[in-house]
Amino acid sequence: MGSMKTPGVYIVEKNAFPNSVVEAPTAIPAFIGITEKAMNGNDDLKNKPWKISSMTEFIKYFGGAPELSFTVDIKKYNPEAKKDEDGKVVPENAVLNPESKVFQYDVKSEEKNEFPIIPKPATEPFEKDYAVNYAFYINGENKYTLYYNMSLFFANGGGTCYIVSVGTYGKDTLDDTKVTTALTNLEKEQEITMIIVPEAVENTGVCTNIQQNMLKHCGEMANRFTILDIAPKYPNNDQLNTRMETFQGSIGSEYMSYGAAYYPWLNTSVLGDRDIDGEMFTWSETFYTYRDKFSDVDRNLQAIIEKFMHPSSVEVEAGKELTIKGKEYAYVDVTKELLEKDLGKGITVTVETIPAADPNPEKKVITLYVVDKNSFHQALFNGSVLYQYAMKGLKKYLNLLPPSAAMAGIYTRVDNTRGVWKAPANVSVSYVESTAENIDDKEQEDLNAPMNGKAINVIRAFQGEGIKVWGARTLDGNSLDWRYINVRRTLLFLEESVKNAARAYVFEPNDAGTWINMKSMIENFLRGIWKRGGLAGATPEDAYEVHVGLGDTMTAEDILEGIMRITVLVAVTHPAEFIEITFQQQAQKS
């Protein structure tokens, strides 16, 4: 009455509907890893969760791809040489096969090396001829793969995400301590629903600890899910069953429903030929020394090397100075490392110490291999068949990525198009040419339904259909409640949505009016999810139930203690993982 002073008609609007439930996000992953930088202008973003929505934004705040460095070499070795039980090379002074992880091509030669052999028990030593082979190979590694994994994430449907940079290229390596710190910082970001650490498998020594911490974080937060990869990097691994047993035995047994594992690694197309240039390579002196050893398989290799590599040798004595490209060097300064640093990446240096007849003074012979790196690389790529194979091997090595980032993108794509209740399976993987390992139905049996329940979802190639995700299980495969990824993630989505909406009623009267409002709010929300196919049942009554009230979910003592208890029952849709179709002949009717 206080506001009614003028005679007339007054309209009073009254809310007829209860508060609504705002759906919580379902596909907001957080990536943890090493980046080129972590800066927003002058602000340091290291160990700070930072929200981005595109690859352009990633580059803006965290930089580009790592600067890669590989050595192209030709090595002489003895194929019969091996290490004994003590780790010593047998025979002594023999050279082992270099065995490159990136690319290697071996040729046999007619050469022999003689090494003294001392029989056991020791008698007079005798000489034995050992064969000599030559290996054309590329050596090096790439530990920093987050940039490439982010490209794979966005290519597979990824969108808004968080990045936590725990270090920079060349200075830091990923370890469990850094990841634990990042996970702690992510606890304050309630929007995040997934945790991804694709670089964890690059450090097999701490991979298990990192993945256990990821599961623990998700389980304790109870509002997020993690995607795990299987270490080590293919093909540097054991047999399939051994790798799986190692992973299943080491991952632990806690919080299994909050994570899923995927296998195998993926041969992607993230890097193309244009991403590989001459600045990435160092061609060693032996590349020139043994340039003729592959003439039978590559007639152009020797000619290109001789055209571009220009070796020149100079001798320096102790107590004297030497001028190289306008800079003076004392005897003690003449080292391979210093000269390469001063002269640039286009210079390969060999420094050989030669004792004089009189030990004082000593002499050093410096051999410089001057190379225009990009021109040399391009000439080799255009004219050398062997070098072309090597570049294909390098590109395959760099493009070999674990599946977790791609799966995070697929989770996002499926959530946005079908809903979180749709299993993220039977979906094509983009930017993937093949899987690192082909797995058939028989091999997948023990991965999809192992006795210990720690299922590993397989990514497989199907004729005419491409590369598809062919599994939808959590690591808690023996649980009827939490066996499937979509069931666990749907419950997380429902729980978080209702939880956030219920905050509006904290400190409201714990009476029938509040109970009715909250029940109506939750039921309206669940009805909407049911209509979209998120809950199973022919009717709403079959799909969900909401209970709240004195004598139903609460006692008088609960109310006195300020506790409101609400029970929500939901029938979450389960995937049709196994489809059985029965065929039977019937009698002819005409």
C-alpha cells in the first residue's frame, strides 16, 4: 500500500516458474605442457591457466613450433659387434650399429676389420675378421609436441580450452612435479571438464606418476574427466600385450571411472614438406668422408655432397693464434663447440689433436665443412632418392602423435553435435593418415574387455571408412555403473549443472515451498535432457525421479541441522556396444 498514492489500477507481476538450471559445459579441456613462450604482453603466463579458442590464439600467447635439430650422418659399424653382460662392446674397439629412431638405411661392404680376440680361459690372442657395414641415418628427437597436439585438437573439432604452460623449449622438461603444480592451479577453474597431458608419454620415466595424478585430480574434483595415452612412443616398444600389461599394472586402481585410455599412436598429417627446411639439419664430417658408400643405391648422392660440402683444413700450434673468418683464436679456443657457435649453423667443424714429435707444443688440425644449408637440403631432396626416403622417415617421426589431443577434439565435436550422452566412438579421426599399429578384432578382445577391467579403447582403420574410434570404455570396465565413458561424463554434466543451480537456494528456508521449487527446477531440467535423448525411457517417469521432503529424504533432525537432502534418480543411456543379429531360414511360401 505504501507505493499506492494515486487512485487507479496497479499491475503486479509474479514469477510463475522456478529458477532454471543452466547447463554446465561438457567439453572444456585443459592442456598441460611445454611451450615456446607463455606471455600476455608483459604478463608472465607460466603455470597460469589461460583460456583460448583457436590455434591463432595459442600462437599469440604460447608461441609456435619448437626449433628442431637433427644430424644427417653416415656411420661405419661392425654388424657382429654387441654388448656383453657388463655392457662392454665385444670385440673391444668395435663399433655398434647406430640404430636411429628416426631413419636408417644400411648397406653391406666388402671391407673387414681385424680385432684381437682373447679366448676364455686366456690363451694367446688371435685375430678375427669382422664385417663392416655403413648406415645412412638421421639422429635427433622432438620432446616438445604440445604445439602439434594442439593443431590435432582443433582439426578434430576442438574449440574453447585452457593451456597451462609449465616451461619453455630448451630450458625445461615435463615432469610429475610440474604437472602436479599445474593441476593444483586448475582446481580454481570450475569451467574445465577434461585434463589432457599429451607430452606425458615423451618422458616414460615419469609418465605413470603424471597419469596417476591426472586421475586423482579428476576423481577428487568430481567434475572432470581425463584422457590417457599409452607409452612409449611407437615403435620403440615391446609386444602389444606387454605394453598393455605394463600400462594396466602401473596405472593403479583409484578413480578409474574418471579416465579413459586410447591406443595406438597416430600417423598424422600435421607437418608437411614445407615445415622441413635445411636449418633443421647438421651434416657431419663423416657424411662427406663416406659419401661414396651408397653409390650403388643412389647415384646422385655423392655428386651432390661434393658440390655443396667444401672441406678445408688448417693447422694451429700451441702458443700461436689463428684467424678464421676475420676472428682470432688461440690454441685453447680451438674447439668444435666454440667454432660452430661463432661461425654459424652452416659450418660443420672437426677438431683433431695431433701430438708433435716433441709433445710440446701440440698441434690441432681444424677441418671446416662450409654448407649453404637450405640450398644443400633442397638439392639433396630433389636429386637423392635416399635422402627423399630419409625425409619421409623424418616427417613420419615428427607426425607420429599420441591420440589424446585428437580424442579431446572428438569429445568436443560429439558433445556439440549429439550431446555428452552420445558415446565418443564410431567417429572418424581427422588429419590422420593411418594408425601406427593395425589392430584386428582378435587383438582388441583383451583390450576392450580385460579381466582387470582396465579397458583400452582402440583406434582402427576400416576399409572404405577411414580411421575410426572403436571403443567407448572407461578404465573401470568391470563396473556396471561406470563402464562407459558417456555414462560417467553424462553424470558429471548432470551433477555439475544441478549443483550450480542449487546454489541459489543456499540459506533459503528449509521448508515445503523451497522443496517444491527445487524439485520443479530439477525436473524441468531433466525433462529437457530426456527430450533431447540424454535419458532413457518412454516417458519422463521412466527416465528420472526427484525426491525431496520431510519423511522422504529428510528427518526432522536433518532440518534442525540445516540439511536439505534431494535424491535424483536418472536412467542414463548406455551405448549399443554389441549388436547381435539373428538370421534364420524360413520355409518357402510359394
